Amino acid sequence: MANNEGKIKIGWLIPEPIKERFVNFCAEKGNLAQEDCAGALLIWQYLPAQIRESARLEAKGIRAVDKRFWKHFQAGLELGIQAQSDSQQQKPDKDG
């Protein structure tokens, strides 16, 4: 399996409901769970500590924040991405 060269199985203990939600989410989006997991691990390092801690608690079944918080968090990220995209499109071309 040349495609798997350099890849490892993480073998970490992850609560089954969290794993199933993630795998189902990836399947609904048409993505490979392994690739999305690798992306999630990358992004994790850049999240604020409070978000990481809330996510850890949620994964353990401890409601750390109101359930609506995660939807608001998603919406805030999407607004930030859109604002960044808009500002990049408005910058004048330096070559012109």
C-alpha cells in the first residue's frame, strides 16, 4: 500500500460516540475520515485554549458551554473567513 507509506494509525482512545459522529460527518461531506482527522489535528493547534478545553470536556460528555455555542462559533469563523476573502479582493494589485 504505497499510498499509506508514512502514515500511522493513531490508536488513541476516543469515545465511540465522538468517533461515530465524526465518521458520519465526514461521510455526509464525501470526505475520508482519516484526511479530515489529520486536518482537525492541524487546526487544533491554532484554536484558543478555551475552545480546546470546551471541546475536550464535550468529548467526555461534560457540557462545558451551551449547545448553541458551537453553532455560533461556526458562524463566527465563517464570518471571519468571508471578511478575509473580501479584504483580499479589495487590495489593489501591486504590479499595476
